[in-house]
Amino acid sequence: MVSETIHLLHTNDIHSHLGNWPRLLRFLNTKQAKYSESYTFDIGDAIDRLHPLTDATMGQGNVELMNAAHYTAVTIGNNEGLVLSHEAMNHLYDQANFDVLLANLKELPNKNQPKWANEYKILTTKHGTKIGVFALTAPYQLTYPSLGWQPYSVDNTIDRLLPKLRAESDIVVLLSHLGLPTDQHIGEKYDIDVVIGAHTHHLLAHGKMVNGTLLAAAGRYGEHAGDITLTVSNNHQIIKKTAVTTPTYEMAEEDGDYHLIRGWLQTGKKLLESHKVAKIPRDITSDEQTYDALRALKKYFDVPAAMVSTGMFVDNLPYGELTQYELLESMPHAINPMLMTLTGAEIVELLNEITSQQQWLSTLDMKGSGFRGKTFGYLRFDGVDRQRNGEILYQGHQIELTGRYQIATLDHYKWVPFFPVIQSAPIQIKLNILLRELMAKYYQDKYSRQLGDFYEKR
């Protein structure tokens, strides 16, 4: 009764951790050569602008590396869709030798399917089994529209597409950059054979069955690769489905791996160093960068107050030629400027929230929500002051509890769970510029002006 065995190889959430890529690539290529019927997928967040090569090439360097893995199809995660500009996203896959699938993100203003992606793909095996593959990414309603993309809900998209896929294929596979809780919901609700997951960096070492749907996922950072086995009858029905993951540390290294990894790093570094920002007259410490950022945010939004945490700045900026590489090293985050509007009473609440947590947050090791630093650090303000008598001043004037006040800050504080008052506040996020890009403009303006003043005095 058995007609064929189909393998679905998969990776996810590599996040530009290219140190694992040589071994991962050999593993995929070896399995592809071994299996008579296999397809290979990446489930998004392959790129992360913390790596110099990714930052310098806007992810196209990653796509060039991915071409060697012979992916059948990939989808995007938030690190592709939200960290790249609309234009960069439109050109990310220009040189890709694989398909991009994405069903729940359309291009504004006309809500067209993006030119770089298809909603789904029908694969036909050597024995005639048809596999319908579609993909969904986390639909960030608050942020995608400002970059020119319109996200659609998971359930509505599945309701629209699944009947069509079921009519056209024997097996349905979802590439899901949605996270494990959503994958479990999909398994419980929908007749989908396999959901290959990502986004929440979960590892399902041997898969997980949910109401007949096999969930699979390979963790994060290229630390594992996944291999799903489908045993299919001669009438194209699944008899058995299993999943397994292989840790990258079990994959053989080769002598040239180190030179490849270092070469990618050096290539990105040289490209970024070729972009000069300013000439700075002395080292700028990480603590000083915090206060520079407060001034830069105030100027950017043209408001009298700003808030930033010291942990945003990882390294000193060295004396001399300041390039995009030094800014990346100090600010490797995918974090954007944000303007929030608080009432006076909410400012009081925010300061109380900060005070009650500050010692803990100052040394808190953390990652996520765009943060690529080490510790959260101390929160600093410019334009908001709490006096010894308890009075709170905004731009030197005592706040009114019912008044409304604007504070320039970073979107990171919207997503972390430490400040409920920010999570519910009206906000405006500028996704078209990262923190380090904002600081590049600030230092360029500041030091070119100072240099001009110097020559005028001479």
C-alpha cells in the first residue's frame, strides 16, 4: 500500500547566526542528496540586522547564502517584514532561486499580493501526490501599515484559502511564522496535515500531534534542523507522519568553516566602514550616548521630553572616523523611535513603575522585542524631573494630572511587559528609521556643525 516516502526539511529563526550556517548547509544538502523525494523550507526570521553582512546588504547577502541550500520555498518573519523598509523588502528576494510564500500580507495602497511572494504553491511528487503549501506570518496590525503592508488575520486567511488547497491537493502544509500557541489553535481548529512553526523559537524535537495535525519546529539561531517524514499510500493518503530535529553541534565541522564565517563578518564590516558618518573629537562612552539619544529623540519628534534606557548602548564610540559599523556595534537593535502621549496621572504612574523595578531592571539580562543588547539598564529622562518634594516637572513646569504630555522614546518599551501604562498609551512609531540610523543623523549634524564652527573661529 505504501507508494512513497516524502521528507520535508526545515529551518527557522536563524536570525543571521551565520556561525551555524556551514554545518547546517551541509546537513541540508546531504539529506537532499540522500532522499528520493524531499522539499526544503525556511519559516522566516532568517535575517537579523545585528550581523554586519545583513545590515550592509539589507538581507540580500543572506539570500545569496540561502540559495546554496536549495530551498523549495520560504516565508518571512517580522525581522524581514518589519525591520526592512518597504523598498528593501521589495528587493530582498531579487536574486533568490527559491519561491517566497505569504498569504496574509498585502501591499498598500491597493492591497495587492506582494510581487515577491505567492499565496501558495502546489508541489507534485514523482508518484503524483500533490502537496499544497501556504504560509502565514505574524499579523502585526499596529505596525505593518506604517511600512506600506496590510496584514490579515490568521483565521480569516485560512478560512479563505484552505477549501481551495484541499480541492487542489492531497496534503496541506502550512509554513507558520505565528508562534506555538497559534499553531496549536490551528491544529485544533483546521484540517491541515502539517504545520511547520517558528516565531516563538520553540523546539519540538519529535513534533507534536494536535487533533491529527503534526506540529514541527526547529528552535532558533540555526541550532537545529528539522526533518519531517510523510509515509503516503498509493492513493496519495498519509499513512504516517513523524518529525525529528538534529542539533547543529552533532553535525560535522570542516576546516574551512571558520574562514567562511569570519569572511562573511569581515565583508559586512568593510561595507559598513565604507559609509562614513562623522569625525568625532573624542571617545563617546555608552553612558554619554544615552544622553545624546535623549537629545536626538527630542529633536526628531520636536517635543520637550524624552526617555531612554542605558542598556541600549553596548559599546563606546571611538575617537576618529565614525562609521556605520561602530554604530551597529553599539546599537545592534532593531528598535525604532516612538512618541507616546501620557496624562499627568499616567506620568506619575510610569515613574512609580520605574522606581519599583529600577534596581532589578538595571542588571536584567534580556533579549527580544527588538533588543540585541546585554542588560536593560537604567531609565533616563530629559525634560521630565521628579523633585525631592515629590513634584513632577515637565519642561520645568509642574504637571497637571489631567493634562496631556508627549514623550519621545523607543518602541521597545511598548513591547516589554514592565510598564503597563506605556502598553495602553497612544503611540506613534517611526518604523522607517532604526535607533542607530537616528543617531547617525544626530552625530552627522552635531559634528559637522562643530567642525564648521571651528574653521570659522580660525
